Amino acid sequence: PTPRFADYRGLIDDGFYLEASGDSSYRTDNGYYFDFIGRNLGIRSRQLDMRGGKQGTWEARAHYQEIPRYLGYGTSTPYDGIGTDTLTLADDWKSQPFQSIALKSRRKTYGGGFTLQFAGNWNWHADYERQDKSGTKAFGGGVFAINGAWFPAPLDYKTDLFTTALEFNGKKGQARLEYINSDFNNNNLSVTWDNPFATGFGDEVSRSALEPDNKFQQLSLAGAYRFTSRFRFSGKAYAGKIKQDVPFLPYSISPDYEDRELPRQSLDGKLETSMYNLSGRFYLVLADRLDMTAAYKADKRDNKTPVDVYMPVITEVWPVGPRSNRPYEYDRDQWKVDLRWRPTYTTRLMGGYKNETLKRTYQDVRKSDEDTWWGEFQFTPWHWFDTRLKYEYLDRDNSVYEPQGNYDRAENPLMRKFNMADRQRNRGTVEVDLFPVDNLGVNVSYYITDDDYDESIIGLTNAKETSINLDVNYAISEAAVVYGFYTRDKIKSELSGSSSPANTMIWDGFTKDKIRTWGLGFNGQAGKKWTYGVDYVSSKSDGDILVDSGAGEGP
């Protein structure tokens, strides 16, 4: 079977499967209840939810879910010790057949919670969840100067998540105070592997750190209040803290460098996050059929990780010059205003403006400022016809491009990273909904995005994406529906590059991808307790890549 189809589903073998899904409910006259929901209980993507209690007083709940991932199927490896943190090679591994393995993982999530309602308008919630993820994943490491090893690394994670909240729900206002605590633990903090390309200079074994243990906690407050029928205010604020303090590995596992002194025993990583709506978000009715929404949001990441100078050893045997870590942080401010006007019963006009300012540290661009203007027109002349047209224009300007450098690896000063480059974006949407008869629905839509990086000489210079969609559904009866869809996507991009920072000859690359997807299906209900459905989906993609060397030759 195709691994991509099996991904998240768990249908890895040919044959028939018992899905085993169902719902069950129980109610009493005095308000007690119990609900049971099961999905895919017969396969590896099973999900189970249960909840019960007394309406208006309390509720207890529990859940369980499995998510399978298939990251590589039919792969093989010469390594022994698959699934552990130490992978070894036999002395005669070159003459022995590789063993077949499947790079796969399974995430199991289980937990429960309790809700207590008291004093009429108050609710208290407490939930605990544990996630266990186990299996293998592809992992790569450099060995010596030009070679690399690609092997199955172990997965054995545990994440504990605790959430508690106090809520108030009144006639005019609502509020929620919430606390979240997350604890991530990795049972394998490093992986060690034999070097298949050892040269005999202390590079026989390599080691790399894996995802470190870390802790996260966050306190948030959200609320809303309706002052009048024309004015409503809402807002949210949170503050969080992330900490990672796992001891460093030595610079190298090689005896020649394992005693090389580190500037500190651990990263002592500390990150503080915060978000708040200074003025909140409000909905204001200006006049009949005219209203406005305005919002302001500030998002900040304050990185308090100390900066030190390190003397790393590349591929266990290659010492390089000093370099310091870069604790990235940012401040993001967003504000927007939207207007909605309904001049007639069949017509609606909408428009708005949005501004986003992003300030960064240790990045090639210190400040980005993006303005967005948009407008939308909706027209519904008849109950069976609805159309929508939307246009957006986005203009991003940046401060002076200041390459931070990649230590001893030079970068071309003309290069611009696409997410930090000046950009003009035009985006449009046309959508039509038709209901010619009561049991037939047709949707046709067209979407286009055109990006122009006019200040970029090396890097992405232009990108364009279009999509055409057709959806049809027909109700055979009140209990059965048949449907189908077709989608055609086109993605084009143009980029320029140079073989080296000192080379003034620029090459141009052009990519074009076409993706066609269609599907058919039907579903229905048999009686009060049974549902059924069948789906068929087919997708085909074609791609072209053309390169002009810059030497006057055709692509």
C-alpha cells in the first residue's frame, strides 16, 4: 500500500478492516447524562471519548486517541540497535544484506477532566493529558568533510499537559482566567552511531543531541462585555515562560576533543512570551446597515537565554573558530479596521485596512512593516444564487538588509531571503454558489495570488499561484447525499542565484507545477443508529524546472 495513504489512518496492509465506530447516550429525568463516542476503534487511528455528569452542576470526562505516522516504508539500513540510542555496524556490514525497517511512529494521547458549575454563573475546569510518542524517524549526521549518514533514530517522548480555568458567564459579559503547564521529556537525549566512512583519525563514532527536555507555563485572561446594543468590547492577554536546562554534550565524542572546555554546563534557555490587546476588540454599529470592527494586538517574545562564545568541533574531528549563539526574539504589533455596509437586502460591501510591524533581533532585517488593503463585494439577487468577489493588496517594506553572516561561510550580499524581502502581493477570489433546485448545490471558485519581489536580485523574484475549484452535491433523499469535486492548482515561481558570493554571473530558475485532484463519494444514514459512506480521491501532479545558466544559453 501507499505509505502516504496509510499516514494518520493506520491502514498499512491490504485487505478489509473493521472500522468499529459508534455513539451512545444516556439521559435521566433528573438531569444525569452519559455520552460515549468511538471512532475507528478497529484500526490504529482509534479515538474514544466519554463524558458524564449532571446538567448544570458537574461533568467528568475521559478520552483516548492514537495517531499513526509512516515516515518511510520499505526502507533498509545496515545498522543494528534500531529503536535504541546506540546504532552500531558489524565489522563485515558491507558484505551483508541490509535489514528492512519501517520508519513509523505512534502517538497515544489519553487524559481526563472535571468541570464544576457553582453560584449560577461560575465554572471551574481542570484537565490533564498525557501524550506518548514512540517509534523511529530518519536522522542525518555529517561524517568527516563531504559524507553523511542517514539512519533511524529513536522516538520516545512524553508530554504532560495540565490546564485549569475559572470562567464567568453573565448576560452582558464573560471572563476566563486560565493556567497551562506543559512538561516535555525525551527518554533519549542523544543518539550515537558508527561512522560508515571512518578514516581512522578519531572519527569512528559520532554523536548528536536529540530534542531536549523543556517546560512551559502560561497564564491568560480573556473577557468580553457588551456595553450597549451598538458597542461590544473583548480582549485577551497572556504571559508565558519556557525553560530548557538540559546539560550540554561535550563538543566531540572523540578522545582528542572530549575535554574541550564549554563556556557553561547547559544552555540555561529562558524564553518569555506575551500577548495583549491593548484596546481590545470592539464591534460598533455606526448606523443602519453600517458597522465597524477594530482591533489591536501586541505579541512579544523576549529571549533571556545568555549569550556565550563556543568552540565547536564539526563531525567530531574538525575544530572551527569561535562563534556565539543567537537568542532570537521579536516584537509584533498588529492593528486593523474593518467596515461592513449593506446598502440593500441583496448587496453587501466590505473593506478594511491592516498594518503589521515586526521587529527582530539577530536577523538580516531588523524591522518589517506591511500594509494590507482589502475590499469585498457580495451579491445575492435570488435565493438560489450567491456571488462573492474579494481583492487584497499587501505591501511589505523592510529596513536596511544587514546580513548577519554564517560565520566562516560567506553569503552573497545581493541575496534576499523571501520572508524578509520587500514584496508586493495581489490576491483575488471569485466565488459563486448555485442552488438551482432544492436538493442540488454547486460551488465554483477561482483564486489567484501574485507576488513580486522587485528589490530582490538574488533569491525569489516572483511567485504566482492560481486555483480553480468545482464542488457539486446532490441530496438523493433526506438520508443520502452524493457529491463530487474537481480542483486544478498551478504554482509558478522565478528565482535567481549565483554560484558563489564573488561570482557576478547570475543564473535564473523557473518552476511550474500543476496539480489536478478530483473525487466522488456518497454518504447517508440507515435508521437512527447507522451511518455509511464511500469516498474515492485521485490526484496527479506534473512539474517543470528550467534553468538559464546566465551564459547566453537557452534554458
